[in-house]
Amino acid sequence: MLNVVSIIIGLVALLFAIPAFLPVLALAYYLIIPLAIIGAVIGAASSSNAGRNLNLFVIVVGVLRLMLTGGFF
């Protein structure tokens, strides 16, 4: 059950992360990354790894996006 919740949180974070690739919306990652961290923690508590891995992917993409643009663009 926790894995399903983690996957849902990861999908929501991923759906918000897709339009945040636009230069104007990059600051949204400051809200997306903590959401994905919550999903990764919930996924780590479950017996399966799918939800945790999805959230870790969103976190990595968000952090790389913020690092490449200096956190603003």
C-alpha cells in the first residue's frame, strides 16, 4: 500500500516537473523536490522499490535542472 502511495506522489511530482522545464517555471522545482522527497521516504518504508526509484528520479532531474541554471531560470 505504501508503494502505491509513493508512486502516486511520484507521478504528481513528475507531472509538475514536466512544465517546470520551461525557463519561467524553473522555480517550481523548489516545491517539487520536497514533494518527491516525501514520496521517496514513503517508498523506502514499503517492501517494493518502484515508488522510491520514481521519486529519486524526479529528485535527481530537479536538482540537476536547478544546478545547470543556477537555481533561477
